[in-house]
Amino acid sequence: MMRKAFEYCRNCHEYYDVDLNALGVCRYHSDNPELDDDSEVWAEFFDKSCGMPPPDSFMEDPDFEEGYRMSCCDRRLNEPGCVVSRHKPSL
């Protein structure tokens, strides 16, 4: 059986060249995003939130990106992952 040239990483969710997989090429967060109640993004939202969906439903919306932090390291969603390693193929 031939080895695949590219694999999908289960940690960073990107495809990678298996021949170039080395320590430091994969960055990811070890935990999930959580709502940052102190973010200014939510100040206006909570004032107008009557009948609106919960803030967690905006996690994929770039306009609300600043309203979340990673629970593993307290970094913003758009900041690099806190864990640095090799890629790991998905199962």
C-alpha cells in the first residue's frame, strides 16, 4: 500500500505534506472557544438582545470574533494556537 502524500491534520484541521511534517509546523488550541462577557462587542448586543439569538450562535461571524476567547489560553479566536507540535493525521 502506498503512503499518502497529503494527510488531514486532526488538530489544526489543515492538509499537510507528510514529508514536511516536523515539530513546530502545527499550531492549534487544545480547548474550545468561550464567550468573553467582558468584551465590548457584547455591550450593544445585550442592550438590544430582546428576541435575538444567544451570543454563542455568533461564534462563526467575523463581526463578533472579538467577543470570544479560547478557554485553553485566553487568546482571541484569530490568534495563533497555543499548542505547537507536529501534524497528526485524522483517524
